[in-house]
Amino acid sequence: MLNRLRWQLTILYALGALGMILLIGAGSYALLQYYFLRTTDLALEYKMAAEFQSFGLPLPADLAASEQAWLASSRPIPVLSPRTPTAPAVASRGSDSEHEEEEHEGSPPEQVEDGSREHNETYDGSLSAIFVLPNDAQNTAQNQPAAPILQDTSAAQQALQSGSDLRTVQLPGGSRVRLLSYRTSAPGIPPVLQVGRLLNDQDRVLSEFFTGLLLLGGLAVVLLGLASWWLSGRTLNPAQRAWEQQQVFVSNASHELRTPLTLIRASTEYALRSASTPEQGELLNTVLQDCDYMNKLVDDLLLLSRLDTHRLQLEREIISLPDLLSDLSEQFGRLAEAKNVDLVISQPHGSVWGDPTRLRQVILILLDNALRHTPAGGSITISTQPQGKFVEIVVADTGRGIPPEHIAHIFERFYQVNQPGGEESRSNGLGLSIAKGLIEAQGGSITLESQVDAGTRVSIRMPSAAKSA
């Protein structure tokens, strides 16, 4: 009975866990991506600051701040090389610079005032991957061997307009390059300096990280699903035991009540035949009515118990609706005639696949409800209509109808709509819930529509015998 609820709890727990996994995984991926982007941009700005210094240009405020941030956040490995305290990192571009570097080769590093060695180059993974796109005075690209691209014209134009440009460029082969461009605005110096970095290594790390997240996330979802199933079962286990004990009690009580009720009815009938006064006969008739009511209640409870535990035996076969409704018309027609209510069978046709006894029981429940709530002079109509793989059986009346607020609860157990009526309208509120359970057990469905003072229409959809065969 509670397996459906257990599945719902398992899915709920698993979805909650999956949401946490997705949140943590997406957050980790976003943080790693942000770290790579921030580190790359800072390294590019640090390298651009070095390029400005190599041309003897004053550093813009943002590049100076980036240089300080880089030096404060990184701990590079020093590569000792000769440098004067005031000399730029790279003296100049061209043959003079190469000649000066050759002259300095092999010369010992100079000392600063406090005696410590000072370096003009540092080894760092982020810096070593950065390439420089140098430009001559005519802004033509002199592509270095390490640079995977020529000068990006659109980035250069944007830098000339706004002073700087930072963008990610997609290469034809699918690789990405992070490119930083700066305007120099000095005579005799290239108008735009560009530095960049290939992002292949970062993309590869992100891809491997994403694959790892998928694998670990999938494994975690499976493990959490199993844990959720176990946890939901452990949570519902007391309720399941209580439900099973309740069903056993109802079943046993129903069987135990049948015997005394049978004896009470037999004794009452015997006493009724020998009643000496009309008053005694009236009292004994009341006892018989109560016995019949209790017998019906016991039968209904026993049937519901079997439906709940899926122990109801169904004997399915092809049911001819014209034959079934004709028998019901003869059986129920006299009761309707006694209340001056017309029972109309509207040319039934077709056949369904189900248990004829249980289908007859359902239709009798609906007819009994319709008869109890239809005043004299009204009518009850039964009609059938094929609907694809199903056949619809409709029981409609012209009775008092049901208020809208009761429609949603009408199939609940022991739920009753307060209607004016005498003893003949006495009901235990189980009829429609039994009808719903019996129809669904046979693979069908049942719905109800009603309007106050306009009548009620109950539709049963049963599997068609032709489609089922």
C-alpha cells in the first residue's frame, strides 16, 4: 500500500541530493573557471606592464595596480640576470637590444644597495605561456614564432578608441586565445601593444574536471538513490506495519462479525413470524434493517481490505454490455418504478474486458446512489459509447446534484454529502470508493460530474474487449 509513497520519498530525496550535487559541481566549475580567467588576466596585465617599461613608457594606473597585485599574490622562482636598478626589463627592440644582451651574457649579476640579488625575469607558469605580438611604427605585425596568431585588428582598433581591450579570440582550429591590447600614444613607438595566452591547457583542465564531475556525480546519484530507498523504507516501515495490522484487524473483524449478525437476523425473523402485536413487528423490522445495514458494512469493509492488499480475485472475461444492462434493467427497474423514477437504457452496444460480477456491482452502486438522490418524476439514463481502446459507460440522473465543494472528496471513504432524506437514504459512505477501487483494479477509470438541481453524471471507462483481445 505504501510502496507508491516510498517511491515518491525516494525520488524526493534523490532529487534533493542531485540538486546539491549540481549546485556544488556547478559552483566548483565556475570557481575554477573564474580562477583561471582572473589569473590569466592578471598575468597578461603584468606582462603588458613589462612591455610598457621596456619602451620606457609610463605605466597606466590600472597596469601599475595589476603589477603590484601580481607581485603581492605570486611567489615566482627567481632567474638571476644582470640589471641596473633603474634599467627597464628589456632595453629596446631590434639589433641594438640583441647586441646589448650579447654583451651582458656571462657577466655577473649586480648587487643592490642592501646586498641582495635583484632579478629582471621570473619563472612562472602563467607568465611562461604568454606571447607578445610586437608592432613596428607602421602597426604591422612582426609575428614571433611562439605567437599562434597575427595581430587581431578588431582588438587593436578597439584599443585605439578606448585605450585598452581584453577579449577571448576563437582560432580557426577551435583553440582560444586571451588577448590584451593597449594603446601607447607615444611618438616613435607602436601605437598598440598586444600580449596573449593560449587557453588550451586551461580548457583541457576544465574539460577533464567536468568529466570527473559527471562521473562522480553519476556515482553519487546512484549511491544516494540507494540510500534514499533505504531511508524512505526505514521511515515508512512503522506506518507499513501499522497499516498491515489494520488490514488484518479489519479482515478478521469482518469475518467474526458475520456469524453473530447471521444469528441475530435468523432469530429476528423467527421472532417476527410469532410477533403478537404490531408494535413488536415494527421493532423487529427495525432490527432486521439494522442487521442488513451491518452486513453490508461488513461486506464493504472486507472488500476494501482486499482491494488495499491486492488480494481481490478477479475473473476477467468478455462482457456483453447489452446483456449486462438488460439484466440490470430487469433487476433494478422495479425499484425505480416503485419510486416513480424512469430507468432508461439508451441502446447499449459493445463489449468490455473485465469481471462481470464486479462491474455489475459497480453499476448497481451508481444506480442505487442515483435512485436515492432523484426525486419522483425524475429519470436515470444508462448509455454506452466506444472511445478507442475503451468503452464509456455513463450513468446520469436528474436528481438534486452535488455542490461543487464536495466533488473533489466524493470518492473518499466514509465521505458523505449532507442531503435531506429519511431512513431509505441511509449510507455508510463507502459505495463510490468501492466503485473506484473495483474499476481501477480492472484497468479502467471513473469520473463524476454534477451540478446542483441539474443532476449527476458518472462515467466509467473500461478496456474494450476487441482492443484487449
